[in-house]
Amino acid sequence: MRTLSISKLATLLLLLCTITVSAQKLNRTEKKILKSIEANNTEAIQFLKDVVNINSGTMNHEGVKKVGDIFGKAFDEIGFKTNWYDMSEVNRSGHLFAETSGSKGKKLLLIGHLDTVFEADSPFQEFKMINDSIAHAPGGNDMKGGNVIMLYALKALADNGLLKDAQIIAAFTGDEEATGKPLTISRKHLIDAGKRSDIALGFETSTGFNYATVARRGSSDWKVEVTGKRAHSSGIFSERTGAGAIFEMSRILNEFYSKVKGEEYLTFNPGIILGGTQMNYDQQLSKGDVFGKSNVVAQTAVVYGGLRFISEEQKENARAKMRSIVNDNLPQTSAEITFIDSYPAMKPTEGNNNLLNILNQVSLDLKQGNVEAYDPGRRGAADVSFVAEYVDCLDGLGTMGNGAHTPEETVNLNTIEALTKRTAILIYRLINQK
């Protein structure tokens, strides 16, 4: 009788285990969940169309609340207790939280947001089909579609009586695209919910069936303000007049580019710049106006930008370099840089990767293919990062589409049913996990 070497036997056992894992079947209850999602898919798409056609730009407080009310009613109907937390204290609309109580399995926090980048004066306002599967939809991809996937996955579970004794918190912030400050107020309810949970699932835009997000970069804003000496332009570069505010700002930005950039996952972007003799800048609305003349040395300049990072250490190192550059001024100028925290980083962890493995198995069981970790350098910041310190996290579970944050934003309606199925089975397995 032929015998196998230990190494060959180990290889064979590994192959058999792989085959066993990939061949796992859906149980009877899971098949019922899928049927419920199929039955509700047309309704889900209509729901998405309805909420997309309500403008909920971050600063359209009334619109954000209206979308929140519609989702709140839908969660009430499937047995969740809903609460609206007013955020007028930080000049934002508010947040919707919907919750079930229980002690079975893992305690879940599901995260979405009600606001979009398209304010009330945006020309991009309407859900409009391009073909039989793709629609132009302001905020449909980022992220009202993800909200709908979350809702209809939970509806399928509720319709089959599967949420009894499970703790699930569905959190919809109203200011994800422009967080209210201070964060201690605008993110208090989300962080408190994270501390009461075991796992957080984020429903930001999906990057395809084969990817999910186990790490996201953090986000911080920065502002540089420069003052120079106002004088006739004939005197520029003289000891008395100096370089002026615009040259000093140009120096700072050039040195940011040459001395700070280069680290993996670290990026920074100057989003708006103003400079001249007189200037008005409304930071809240990201608008401003300026007056200046070619024969007058610029007295003032401002730049407002963003910083992205994969860890707190990387963030602080970048800030230190930027401060050093800002403090080394050209003659007769002064400059100051300030930083405004927005989103912490969500680092890749063993717990996050374990969640990815569970999602991967769900995807294989649904015959949707393998799921791998998406490159964090290609994703923006998100609310899930605020709870990453307290729970295992997985994000990118929302809809598929293109052009988020642009007037060309689209959502792929043909993928919603499959993504909702994946979400529902993932939630079902987690709330039944010991």
C-alpha cells in the first residue's frame, strides 16, 4: 500500500478543508431570507428613488430631517425603536438611530448617513435612469443606496422573525459629508453606540463584489493664514516691504509638496486659496471673495485643505513637518497653520480581517466570489472610523456605482438585490454567533 509523506498529507488535508469551506450550503432559514429580499427588491428600488429625490445636502437641515423621517418610519414598521437626535447645537440637522434590544449573538452597529454633498442650490437634484440598470442619482451611491441595503436586509430578517433577542443599532448621521464641530457633540451618540456593540458594519459605497474595507484613512482639515505688508508693488523684495502674502503662501505650499508628501497612505490637498489686498472667507460655506491689484503687494492669503492618514502617528508626523515649514517665513511676512480633526483612522486589525473572512464565506455561499481587502489608499474617511477603537469593523457594504461627489454620480440598480442578500446573511450569521 502506497503511503503519503507528511508534507503531501498536509497539503491534501489543506485542499480538502478548502473544498469543504467553499462548498458550504445555505440553510433553510437563509434561503427564506433570500426569498424575502427577492420579493421586496422592486419596493427597495422605489424607496431609493424616493429618498434620492429629496435633497439632503448637509446644510439643508430640513431636507436631511425629511429623509431621516422616512427611514425612521420604515424602521418603526419592522419593530425597531427610533430616536432623532437634534444637532442644531453644532449647526447640523441631526441623526437617526434605530435599535432592537437583546443578548443573542454579536451586538451589531450598522452605520449609514442621510446627508449628501449636493446642497439645495446644486443643479444635480433628480434620480434619472440612464439605461435599464444605471441611474444618475445625487447621493444614490454615497450613500442612500447603502442605507436602503441596510434597511431591506433588516426587513427580510424581521419579516422572518429572526431579530428577536438581538441587539442591532442602525445609526444614520446627518453630517457625514461635513461633520459638525465639536466632534464631542456631533459624534457622541455614534461613539456611545460603538461602546455598546461588538461589531460595526459600514454601508459606504461598495468597491465591487470582490472587495470590502478593513482599513480607512483618517481625515483632518488644515488652514494656513498668511499676512504680509501692504505696499506699492515697486517696493516688493525690498527690506522694508518684503515678499508679500502671496509669495509666502506659494513658498509654503511648494515646500509642503516637496518635503511632506511621499509616505504611503499620506496625502494632503489644498482645496481653496484666496489672496490679495482684502479678503472675505466663509469657511462654513467654503466660499469667499477677494480684492487686489497688480500694483499692490498682497496683504493677506488663506488656504484651506485636507489631510489623509492611516494612523495617528502618521498624522502627527505630517503636522509637525507642516508646522516647521509654516514657521520659516519670508521677509516681512508671518504665517499660522491650524488643524481641525474630522475623522480618526481605522487601522487594519486581526478582528477586522476575521470579519472579512466571514463575509468572504457568505459571498462564496451565495456564489458571488471571493472578497478581499480593499486598498485603504483608495478610500476616503467615514463614520465607521469613530468606533474603530472599540469594535471590530468592516465597511464598503453599500451600493455599487461611479462618480460619487460629482454631478455624474450613478448607482447600479441591478446589484442592489445581490448586495442586500449578502448583507442579510452576514447579519444573520453574526447575530447567531456565540
